[in-house]
Amino acid sequence: MSLIKDSRLKKIIKNTGFVTVLTGSGISAESGIHTFRGDNGLWSKFSPDELASFEGFYKNPARVMEWYEYRRNVILKAKPNPGHFAIAEIEKYVQNFYLITQNIDRLHQKAGSRNVIELHGNIMENYCIKCGKMFSLEEFEKIYNESSDRIPKCECKGLIRPNVVWFGEQLPEDAVEKAYYASVNCDLFIIVGTSGAVRPASDFPRYAKYNGAYIIEVNPCRSFLTDFVDLWFEGKAGEILPEFVEEFKNLKGING
Ligand code: BJW
Ligand code: ZN
């Protein structure tokens, strides 16, 4: 049974040279990484005020760093799933392709995606809140493991924190600019595995729609975005996306 039945969508896929994808934690769920919201989400067990805000970090840096160390260890063991690989494949068949991700796990890059815009940073890097020095994972681990109080500090004595975006913090300006460009210029915008609860990430599909793009969503559950999309594939990314890519390739006349 085919997924792509809408004749408008078929025409867009045949002709398009510009596709943008927005992903959230749901795409990594099948790789064993927790999502945030819902019954089994991280926010059902942990407080975002304590663990994903600067105030929480400043109050208890050791606790926040411990939580990120735990999550980094889960992420380092995880492998990309068929959903990640399918997205990496679409990039090969269109001239302009942008992948906007809210994820910090770098699994898209591991799957071979190249043009990735990280809206919320990544968990592999850390930086000093005083002088801004960036630390690679290797450099960070050395400092962290040698710190007796489990509060890693820079040479300048500033606290070191993960290079991720917490609530109330600005997103990286270059990432927002690129994501805006990718949204207003694409013909097809595919949303995968996000609840759409967090702004400004959830604004990008709206910019795309206002500028005439066709919007697809892949999610086993309704999200805050489902009501406005053109087509909702109700299912898991790792099951829907590989099938979608096969049909996408057929429509574009790409064989094998
Ligand atoms: C599957 C699946 C499968 C499961 N296949 N799918 C306007 C109004 C009100 C508030 C605000 C506003 N503008 C900004 C704000 C504040 C705030 C915000 O949006 N709050 C809302 C919650 C109300 N935004 C911010 O603070 C942002 N900064 C900002 O706007 O700066 C300017 C500013 C500053 C000060 C004041 C005002 C403006 C920053 C947001 C940073 C978010 N950070 C986090 C943590 C990152 C680091 C870390 O990982 O530790 O980012 S929070 C968390 O949420 C994480 C995620 O990237 C993000 C989005 O979550 P996501 O990925 O959508 O996950 P879930 O769990 O929500 O959804 C998973 C989905 O997958 C579900 O739908 C499942 O069904 C689905 N799924 N299995 C496909 N197999
Ligand atoms: Zn420093």
C-alpha cells in the first residue's frame, strides 16, 4: 500500500529541488534515547527547572553535570535507526536540503546527514560560562574526571557547562538564521518526532506553510502541529520514513 496518494504531493516531489526536515527527540526514540514529554519522557522523572535552566545549573552544577554525563553515556552507546538513515538518504536526491534538529545527540551526523542545523546545541561539547572557551569531549572528560567535587572548571575558574540550549536561553543566531532560510524557501517540509511544544523550533513549519510549502508530519501521536499539517503519517519514524523514501525515489525516477 502506498503512502503518497495526494496528487499535489506527488507533483511537488517530482519537481522539488528544496526539502527541509525538522526533527525532535521522537526520531531517536527507536535508538533507545528518551523523549522529553509524555508518560515515559524525561520531564516525567526530572525537573526541567532544575536540570535544563541556567538558574538550576547555577544552584547545583554538580547535579546538572551528573545528569548530562548520564545522558551522554546513553547517547554514546546509541546507534542511528532506519529513520535517521532515511533522512540522510533524501539529502542525496535534492539540490537544496536542510535538516533542522532540536536533538543534541548527533545521531543524524552518525547516519550520514551533512547539512544539519543544531538548534539546541549538542551534548558532546562543553564551554566555560566565564571566558567562553569551548572544550571537546576528550578535553572535558579529563577535567571532569580529575575534579574532586564533580564541578568542572576552566583555567579561568569559570564553571564549565554543556553546549546545549536551556529554557530561557537564546538559540545560536546562525542556526536560527539558516533554519529560517530553509523554512521559507523549501517546497516540502517534513516534521518528524517532535511534540511542537517548544518555541522557536515549532515556528519553522509555520513559516514554511505561510510561504507555500507542503507540510508532512511523521509521529505515532498527535502533536501541537498536527492540526495544521497537510499530511500526517501516524506511525514511527523508523517504520514510515524508509517506505516514504522508496516512494520519494520512485517519483523522482531514481532506481536502485
Ligand atoms: C515519535 C516516536 C517515533 C515518539 N517516531 N515520533 C512563547 C510563548 C511561551 C513560551 C515561550 C515562547 N517563546 C519561547 C518560550 C519559552 C520556551 C518555550 O518554548 N517554552 C514552552 C515549553 C512553553 N523556549 C525557550 O526558552 C527557548 N529559548 C528562547 O525562546 O529564547 C528566546 C527567549 C528567551 C527568554 C524569554 C523568551 C524568549 C529555548 C528552548 C530550549 C529547549 N531546550 C530543551 C533541552 C535541550 C538540552 C537537553 O536535551 O538537555 O530542548 S527542552 C526539550 O524540548 C529539548 C528538546 O529539543 C525540546 C523539544 O522536545 P521534542 O524533541 O519535541 O520532544 P517531546 O518529548 O516533546 O516530543 C517527542 C515527540 O516524539 C512526541 O510527539 C512523540 O509522540 C514523538 N515520538 N516516538 C516518531 N518512534
Ligand atoms: Zn574560562
